[in-house]
Amino acid sequence: MSKIILTGDRPTGRLHVGHYVGSLKRRVELQNSGKYEKIFIMIADAQALTDNADNPERVRQNIMEVALDYLSCGLDPEKSTILIQSQIPELTELSFYYMNLVTVSRLQRNPTVKSEIQMRNFEASIPVGFFTYPISQAADITAFKATTVPVGEDQLPMLEQTKEIVRKFNAVYGETLVEPEILLPDNKACLRLPGIDGKAKMSKSLGNCIYLSEEPADIKKKVMSMFTDPDHIRIEDPGKLEGNTVFTYLDAFSRPEHFEEFMPEYKNLDELKEHYTRGGLGDVKVKKFLNNVIQSELEPIRNRRKEYQKDISYVYEVLKAGTDKAREVAANTLSDVKNSMKINYFDSREWLEEQIEKFSK
Ligand code: ATP
Ligand code: MG
């Protein structure tokens, strides 16, 4: 079976370094590995509207921002199809049929949806669209017959939900849909990068992000203000690594060559950690190192973005061509689905002849 990737992002803001380590960087590696027959990258604007119904302008404006982030990180439209979700009505139609295969209590048990409801203060009045977005995500994944979904850990429950829908659909209507596998980051620190405030997840909605397109001075300000070990008061005090955001970021971003370049007195991160826990290493020094690491990672991305920003019409064409191509694929899957469900009354004479036969008796 050929290997196909589907993944994406909600256009609720520019992309941040959590996206980068959790999914984006991996996508580019997978794209360039040549091991995947097709790669679909979706800008999930319809999903973003499920919790931004009263702020459609936010979604509309951020589509281009996300597309620019994609291209500047190295997603190549020759190899990856970039699409806008809302422009593919087949996805909505698929969701509608999948809704019949999922119970309300199953959706209520989804831990990501639960925590997102809390985060958005939706407890008293959850929009139905938001509540059912895991089903629409199943439609997105299956529409492209994706085998592989490279995402952060917060997406695990969505993948579980999708697999259940696929199994149920295939069991009821016959083998039609492909069961996808999640592809999580290898590096533990990248599974769910915390915010600069130390909160569980860097998230556009929480405003605790370092954005990929952020200017150097702003990155520095954010890194220097980052959460560390609150008990590490004097330099000579032993420091704790657990829950120390600066070290989590170093786990996610630093490589041995960064030590060579910016901190040659240590060979690698293990040595730096050892000194910190022993005592005698100040937070400011570690933060300055982290700042250098992040700056060197983001500089080429920011520069490429500035180039693409000069040619927005090109980006528009990429989005349009990608969406057109993706729509054809989704339409084929929808046709398979309707065939399996036998709701394809006008595609052939089968249903008509069946009815004639029935009423002629
Ligand atoms: P929102 O707050 O609007 O939900 P978000 O910051 O959570 O935005 P999404 O667009 O929901 O971003 O997520 C896009 C992709 O990035 C998903 O694959 C998700 O798993 C991954 N991702 C998002 N935040 C992080 C993070 N902090 N660490 C690792 N991966 C992340
Ligand atoms: Mg999210």
C-alpha cells in the first residue's frame, strides 16, 4: 500500500515553535525522504471556525500567515499539496455521514476536547460544531486515504477516534476507508512543547508562544522571561530540571553543534544539565545559550518568509492549485463512501432497475 500523509494546522494565528518541533519540522523531513507517495497539508479554517464563529476575520487573515510559515519552513508545493479545508465541501459531506457512527458519550470522553472546552470556558455552552470536530478531523484524514499523520501528542485522541470510525464504517458498509497511524515526534520534549510561561502546552489560544516569524529582539525578551526552577535563587544553589521550561526547550532544540558554536565549555546538554543540578550555573547563562540556539534555528525561516511575503500572489496560486488537486482526491473518496453506503442513486441504473423490479411484482 502506498504511504500517504495528511496533517495540518488551524489558522488561528501565525505558527509557533511548538508547531515546528511537534510537527512542521518532521513534515519537511518526511517530504524530503521520498518515502511518501502523496503529502497533503491542510489549513483547517473550517475547524478554526468551530471556536471562532464570532471572529471569522481572525481565521480569514491567518490562512496566508500559516501558508507563509509553511513555505518558509521548507514545505515544497512540488512535493506537498497545501489545501484550504473549507473549499472542499466533500469533507463536510463525509463528516455528516460519519456522525451517525459516533455517540455523544464517546465524544464527551475525548480528553483533548475536554481540556479544550475548559480552556475556552465553553463548559456551559459548547458549540455543536466544536464538540464534533474530532469527527470532521476523521473526514479530513480518511478523505485523502492517509496512512500516516505526523502530529503532536494532543492529537492522539483524534487519531483514536478516526480509527474507530474507519473500523465501524468498514464493518457496516464494507472495506472502504484506510486506517491511519499517528506519527509522534521521537524526541519526548517535542511531544507537547510547554509555553514560555511553563503552562502545559504552547498554544496560539493561550498566548504563550514564540512565533516562527518573531523578530530577534522579541525572541530574546521571551527567552529571558522564561519560567525556570523557582527555588534556584542564588547561582550556587542546585537547580531542578523537572518542570524547568528552559531545559525542556534545550531538549527540544539544542544539538551538539550548538555547544561547539555558542558554549564550547560544555560538550553537550548532559554536561550542562549536570552542572545546573550540581549548582554553580546561573539561569541567565543558560537562557542566553537557549536564545542563541533558537535564534540560529529561526533566522533562516524568518528570512525566507520575508522573501515569500514579497510575492503573495505566488502563495495564493500555490493554495489554489493545491486545493483544486486535493478536492479531486476527496471527491473520489466521497464517491467510494457513497457507493459503499449505496446512496449513489443516480450514478448508474442499479437503483432504478431495483425499484422497477420491486414495483413490477
Ligand atoms: P489552537 O490554540 O488554535 O488550537 P494550537 O497552537 O494548538 O492552536 P493547532 O493548529 O491546533 O495549534 O495544532 C497544529 C499541529 O501542531 C498539531 O499537529 C499539534 O499536535 C501540533 N502542536 C500544537 N501545539 C504544539 C505544542 N505545544 N507542542 C507540540 N506540538 C504542537
Ligand atoms: Mg490546537
